[in-house]
Amino acid sequence: MFTFFYNIFIKLYPPGAALISPFNEKARLWVKGRKNVFDKISNAVSGDASLKIWMHCSSLGEFEQGRPLLEKFRQLYPSYKLVLTFFSPSGYEVQKNSRVADYIFYLPIDSRQNAKQFVQLIHPSLVVFVKYEYWYYYLKEVNERRIPLILVSGIFFPGFSFFKWYGKLQREMLAFFTHFFVQTEDSKKLLQSINISNVTVSGDTRFDRVLEVADEVRPFPEIESFIDGKKLIVAGSTWTDDDEALDHFANTHPELRFIIAPHDISRERLEECVKLYKHSILFSEYKKTISNQPLPADINTLIIDNIGTLKFLYRYAAICYVGGGFGNNGIHNILEAAVYYKPVLFGPAFDKFYEALQLIDKGGAFDVEDAIELEDELNELLEDESLYTDACRIAGAYVKSNAGATGVILQYIQENRLLTS
């Protein structure tokens, strides 16, 4: 019965995406990217008899978690080719030309036939799924071929379907894994409650990744010119609700500088940001004008209209705000900001993000319910030097103290000879 409903879901998903694709850029890319996808995969890997490691990530955030492991695979197992797949366009479209993997594809929609065909083409020696995306037929096919299958940076909560009466199919998916590397002891206990014992608490590989990024200092002279010695607030991965909570503060504090990096950089979304922030300019426009004319006196807000810059900009901030906390999916990656020893603020939807819960408890992060509370927290951090200094210290120390998950995973792979050198 459970597979019956699952099959209905996966059959309806592609036509549903096609139906909304004329009105939704993400859906359009999802549909377009999977057109003749097996031809693309077959043409790419044809004739390549190399051993391969396959990593699957749902989206860009999961890729950032998996990336430290991919880079170590490249370093320690140079004879293996790396295959990276994405479900979402927000991951694939950003990374499709990256050199972090030898092959980068959209994952074909899950089905018995697609899973069999994909695994036959790739013929991986090791399969790595990141965090919490599970596709029944792919996992089943890998398991039946006795290919080692691991989950990294996994996290589980009591409300997940695995632990409900209706979660039989989801529990069956978990049984396909060779080993789980989870972020928390609570996740391990939840898995043990459904008789899954092949679990290691490794922590989150994102800590390793953000520390790598922090060490990669990239100069942005345009940003430094824009800041001009003033205090800067960086708001990253924002959605409309985040900007509506922050815009009044930005519009009424000309003595500060603000950088806004919206999660979606479609034309409509950028235009919305420009309207909300009354004294703003797009980064691309600012770069064109800075060489021949000064910044207009009334401009205090820079809107980033590119992908990939944000994680390097948090280091310039006095205070960071991370978006997504006013939506259903929850906050984006707060570690990208905290690694620079910066206090982090975000909206109320953070209960499924362990790092947010811990940082709030320690005093390195602050959650806000609405625009008024956001302004109060910003003012307090800007005015209370002791509070601010403590928050900075706590945020950075927290990230450093939780590094090392990548090493734990690699040690298991090496000790259990899942890959040959």
C-alpha cells in the first residue's frame, strides 16, 4: 500500500512541475534539466571504465555539506571519478560547471527502471546521500547490488515519518543504508528506537566546510569602498518576509551600511528588494558606476544580484541576519556567518536546526518574532558592547569546536575498506 502511494507521487511530480513551469522559474529549470537526461548521462560516461563514487545532494545547501567529503575523496582516492547529482535546480544550476566532481547531473526522477538504468551507467563503488533526501528505488537498487551506501550529516526529529505508524516505506528506505553518520546523539537514539544500530554521531560536515571558506580570504574592493568605515549589517539568503522585517530599519538608519543577498535573484525578486529598500542599488550597477562616479549620498544598501558571493561577505559584517526563518522551510546556513565570529539573527522557524538551537542557548545567536523584535535586537547589539563582544566570541568558538565530521566519516571508510587506495 505504501509503495502504491509513493508511485503515484513520483508519477504525478513531473507533470505537476511541467504544469507550473511557465509561471515558476525553478520548475521550468527542473523540467528542462531532465529532458533527455539519460542521453546526457550515457554520452558523458560512455567508455569511462574508472571506479566511481556517487554523491547525491538535494540542493545547494546539502552540497555545501557534502563538499568537504568530495574534496577529500579527490585527494585520497585520485583513481576514482566523482559523480555528483542534484534533485533541485538551486543546486545543479550553480554547480553544473564546477570542477569539484568529474560528472554533475540532475538525478532522474525516482522509479524502478530509472534507478536500475542510472546505477548501471554509473556503476559506483560507493554511494553517499547527504542529510535527509531519500529515494526508494535508488536506495533499493544500490542495496540489492551490495554497493556500500552511507548517509552523511543526517539529522532526525520525532516528527519525521520514519517514526510514525504510516512510515513503513520510509523505515524500509533506512534499512538499505550500510551506515549512518548523524549530527546529534538524539538522532542516533531515534534511529535506535526503530532498531537501526549502524549509526555514528559524527557531527555536521558543514562546520568543516565553513572553516575552509573562512580560510579562503577573497578581497572585494568594491564592498570595502561601499562600507567606507561604517558598521555593516549583512542579510543573507533572504525571502520577502525577511526583507519586510528588515527594510524599515535599513531605511531609517542612514549612518549604517546594509548588504542584502536575496535567496532568489530572479528579476522580479530583485525589483521587489529595490522597492523595499528605499536607499539601495544593485551590486552589478554599483560595480559599473564606482569607477567613474561616487556613491550617491542617499544610498546605504547594496543588493547582491549574483550567486556564490554571500559566504565571503559575512566577514565584513558587524551583525549578520540569515533568512528563511519566517517561512515553512526554516533558516538557511547560519554557520556561514558564525564562522567569522559574528552574532547571527534569524526568524522563528528554526526548531529543526540543531546549530541554531545550540547557538541561541549559548548566546551567539538571537531569534526574532517580527520586525519590531528584530529592530530591538539590532539596536541592543549595536549599543551594548559587552553583549556584542560575547556574542561574537561565542559564535566563532562554537563553529571551531564542532569541526571534524569529515575526518570521522573518512576513518570509517578507510577502516572498513569501502574504497581501495
